[in-house]
Amino acid sequence: MWDRFSQPPGPATPEPPLAMPDLRAHRTGNTGVPYVWRFEAKGEGPHVAVVALMHGNEPCGAVALDRLLRRGLRPARGTWTLAFANTDAAAGGRLFGPAGTPARYLDRDMNRLWAGVRAEVPARGPPPVYPQGREQARVAAIAPWILTADLLLDLHSMQVPSPALTLCGRSPRARALAVALADPGWVVADDGHADGMRLIDHPRFSAPGSAAAAILMECGQHSAPAAGVQAWRGLIRFLAQSETLDAATARTLLAEANAPATPAKPTVVDVTHVIQAETDEFAFVKQFQGLERIAVGGTLLALDGKRALHTPYDDCVLVMPTRTPRRGQTTVRLGRIV
């Protein structure tokens, strides 16, 4: 019999889900654009930009930037631009009073709207009209501050509880940066989305003649506490890699987060196929989490109406499967380890 001094072990208390921080303290910024901050050190160095909340229902990046700002961290050299992107969607469209339920976006996916955007300050006069909606207006507002960066980190999270990964597009510079960070331990080279250009694929960062580089870090599942931890670790490593954050400070912060000083060499996946749903009846044959390695080519993955989808080769890696895909959406990427 168990007495009051020796109770049987009960189930572990689950961690509370990752919550959106209170962003009101950051609204004014210091650039004239709400929620955009810039800090310049006396010493010369690169311009580094960090973007959070490209999607309003992905709190991990906001948690990391909120922590950076509240701790009063500043660059030892160079310049930091810190932008909370889609704050309207994060507030569920509620601009006044209590925030509503965070939404991915309000009018259009902000991370499909970067084609043709330039780092230009709008001319004085009546505010321009953006037929594509609120996200396009916000992209135009923050573009002058982030499209001049030499290095850029875009912090995201995922719908399913997949291991964290870094997307580097097809830029060799971005791949080298992601591999050098090595945290998270998966690096994925892909071609983006057919329905619009991501920020990391903007010519500023992807054109052959540019020296700039941008990466997108998927830190884990939206509400998972581990996603907040990964975003913070990834942010600190990124700032340290750029040599804009004092090295001793970076070591202290990583030790506080129980992160190894030198992470293991990451696994690099080259995406070969992007699968889009042709019907609203797309369904995987089982619940995939992401980064599964399917040993045998020809293995059935999903049914899309009457279309059967199989792995195209042996040792195929599944990247970021979508839990509830709709017609025209990317459902999964398929790749090889290189």
C-alpha cells in the first residue's frame, strides 16, 4: 500500500502550449513603421534582419524576438533589423481591444507576395491602394527595412509536430549559411511554391550576383513549447554566425538554453518533387509527421481523387506533409539526402 510519503508516480504534467506574447510593447518600433525595430552598433558589420510572424498563427518567432527585445540585447557590430510581420493576423484581425484567435493570414498568404517587391520608401502623398489586401500593404511597409539586409532569418513553425528544419531555397550562399548554423539538424534545399514567391527567394537573396543570403527556419509544431526553444536557439546562433552578436554573450545564452556550443553536422535534403493536390479529396495513406525516410521506391503515399501517388525512388524523404491539404496547395515535398 502506498502511503502519503510514498505516492505512486503519476503521469508527467504536460507543458502548456506555446502562447503568443503580448506584442503591444513592441508596436511603436523605432523606424516609423509599427513593429519594426533597428539597432546599429558603432563598429562596422553586416546588416542582419530577423522576421517573425510572417504567418500570424506561428508564435515561435514572436516569442524569440520578444525575448531578445525585453532582454535589451544589441549588436556588438553591424546592424539588426527586427520585424514582427503579420501582426494583424496574429491578433485575429482585431486591431483594437482584446486580440482574437491568431490566423495564418487575413487576405493572402504573406509569404507568397514577394515577387516584384523592391526596397523603396513609398513616395509622399495619399497612401497607395493594394488590391491584394492587407498582407500586400504590410509587405510594402516592411520591405525597405529588410530587403537591404546582407543576412536574413525568417522564423516559422509547422502544422504537424515534425522535427525542426531550415529551408534554404536553391541559393548556394543560403545553403552554406544553414549548414554552418547546423541547428536545427536538417537543411532542405527546395524551389519554393508555385503560387507565389517567398521572402527567402527574393532576388536580393537568391540572384547569382548578390552576396546576400536568407534562410527560413521551421522550428517545430505551432503550439509546441520546443518550437519556442528552437526559435531562440536558432536566433542566437544566427546572430553569432553573422558576428554581430558578441561571442561571449552568445555562448552564455546558448548555455542557458542547454544548447551544445557546437552542434553536429546537419543532414541536407535536396527536394526533387513538389506534390500539389489536384482535388479536395487528397489523403495520405497514413499520418506522416515529416522527415520520414521511405526505403523502397514505388511505395504508395497518398490518393488524390483517382490518382495514386508513390515514392519516385528508394530512400525518399518526406518534407513537411500537410495535414489538411486543399486543391492547388502543396501537400508534401519529396527529396534525397545529399
